[in-house]
Amino acid sequence: MAVTSEARGRGVGTALLTRCINQARTLGWKGLSLSVEDGNTAARTLYERCGFVTVGRTGNSDTMLREL
């Protein structure tokens, strides 16, 4: 998932991620995971705000999990 620089700060990323979480819950999934690279502070803040927590690390990125 990505948001163009022109759309950042307008709630687009939050809306997309919230929709993904809700759809996964509707489908009966137990959780969602993603990776975020070091230095991507804006994305990490969004993920944490949406309930993702760091559960692992590979190279220069963390694996984050949102249990449903």
C-alpha cells in the first residue's frame, strides 16, 4: 500500500488501512502482518495508531502484527 506525496496527511492512508483491517475481520482472518523499513516514521506511526505491534525483525525492517 502506498499513498502519493500529494495525498499524504489527508487521512488517505488511515482510511485504506482501516478498510483493510475491517475487510480482514469480515473474512474471519485472525490477524494482519506487514513490514516497515527503518526510517519510515510516518508509516510506523500510522501502523501503531491502527493497533499494529512489532513482533519481529528482518534486516532493516520490522514485522508488525495486528490481531483481529
